[in-house]
Amino acid sequence: MTMKKQAVNNYLFSERGKTNLITVSKMLALLGDYKGAEKSGAKKFLTLFIESIQAELEQGYSKTNSVEFRNASTFLDNAKKFLEFDDLDQAALEIGKAVTECTTPAQNSWQVLSENELV
């Protein structure tokens, strides 16, 4: 894979990952407002959404070999565990760590893309 193609793939997977992680973070922040069956259902939905993000991150890893995507997925595993036990603050911290991991490939790719006048 050429350096430019690698940079584009890293950038695309990074940006999509960050967008989805920010969305899940916002959803998590609202979870504390729910009680009983509503909260239980919201947690299930949020877990499914996190798992779909993990699938995309794993695809990013398999297409780019950028270990940051796999690391982000691991942080989401942790977030799901904290979510299961209603530790929303810790879940939010783990999601934040995943965002940081997704940011690195985009930052590294930006220079290659800009040097080649692709952004």
C-alpha cells in the first residue's frame, strides 16, 4: 500500500471512529437521567452501539495495521464492563481513552495528506 493510500485510510478510519466515540460519549452522559426499565433498555442499546463501533475499529486495524484502533477497541471493552456495573464515570474515562487512540492515526496522516495536497 502506498504511503498516500495508507494515510487516507488511517485518516478516514480515525475520523469515523472519533465521530462515533463522541456520539457514544454524549449518549452515555444522558444515561444517568434514566431509571428502571428505561435505563436497562438504554444500557443494552448503548452496548450494542459500542459493539458496532468496535467492529469498525477492528476493520480499521485490519485495513491499516494501526495498533491504535485495536487499543481503542480494548478501551471500549473496559467501558462496556463499567457500563454493566453502572459506573458511568469510569465508562466515560475509557471512552475518552479510545478517542485519544483514534486521534493518533489521524494526526500522523495529516502531514502526509497535506504534503501531497490532499487536504
